[in-house]
Amino acid sequence: MGTKLFLVRHGKTQWNMEGRYQGITNTSLTAEGIKQGKLAARYLSRVNFSGFYTSPFGRALETSEIFKKVLKTGYAVRENLREMSFGKWEGLKFDDIISKYNNDFQKWLVNPFINPPTQGESFLELIERGEKEINRILSENEDESNILIITHGGFIVAMLVHWLKIAPQRWSSIIQSHGAINIVIMDKQIPYISQINFTGHLYKYYDDTSERIIKNYSRLKRD
């Protein structure tokens, strides 16, 4: 059936709570972020993983440490699983970016593949290194195996947009919550998307917290 990739977004950080772009800035998990990591790890605790990989950034490493304790297995740190660079936008909130870099931001919203954040990384650059790393990871594991990858929202969105061949102007249609699980089955180089942004393990009841970013994109995007 192919190799199954479990792509998990790290838990929430203080900058996430404040609505700041993080990118390649190192940040740590909040108490809520730690809880999200524990719930995600417990949910996947019965999966037999042949490989476990993580981004090198603090928030991903902290999440991976939580998984390590639950799964009782080590992980490999891979530089190319890091989040995209947001350049001059890092540390800024939506309104700050609009105030200082509105022209670049509007271009990025329309097509981040060729329009990177100000002095940041484009989706094309991110996808190129992401696909290279995914292929490397696949080559290190046998077919029919399960692979766990702890990474970032931007990384996951970019790869899903690439695999699903979503039009550039619709890239923001995919949402990634903190602690969310995505499952992609790679069979003969064809990606089969089984789950996107699954968060059922995080809440007892429905919660729309992660969907509020849609309001920001809708408010800031030009007609």
C-alpha cells in the first residue's frame, strides 16, 4: 500500500498566541502546546513507527521530546524540515506587516510560490528542500512502513499544496492547527492524502480556534 507519512505540527508557542510570524525564529512551547503534544503522542502511541524525524527548531524539538517519551524511541533531526523563513516579517503581527510591507504581503497572499515574504523564503524554495528531504526519508525506510515527522504549519501546508496541485491563489485554503495530524501515503511516488489537519484527539468537543486565521486572511486580502 506504500509508506505512510504522519506529519504533525508542533504545539502552540507564545508567539502563536500573540499572532506573530515565527518562521526560523526559535520559540518554546506554552503549557497548552505541551498538552497538545502529549495528546497527539498518546493518540499515535499504538502506531509502529520505523522512522521518527523532526525539525531542528525548539518548538518542534520540544514536541518531539514528548513523543519520544510516549513512543519510547529516538528521533533524527533534519535541517530541511525547518519552517520557512519569513524574513522581515518574523516577530510581527498581521497588522504590523500590513503597515510596513503591505505590497509584498498582498503579492504573497496571491502567489507565495514566486512571491516570498520580504527577504524571506518562497514556497518554491520550501517545496524544493521539503521534497528532497521527504525523498531522503523514504529511501531510509522500507516500503509499507510508518514514518513520523514533527514539523511546522508552513512546511506542511506547502507540501500538501504541492502534492494536491492546488492553484497558487488557493494555497491558504488549507489550515494547520497546533498538534494537528496529517497522513499521506506515498505509493510509487504518488501521494494519497488520507487526513488533513486532524484535531479530534485535542478536544472533547468541537473547537474553532484554528479557523480564526481565516478571518484575518479575509480581512487583509484585497478584492
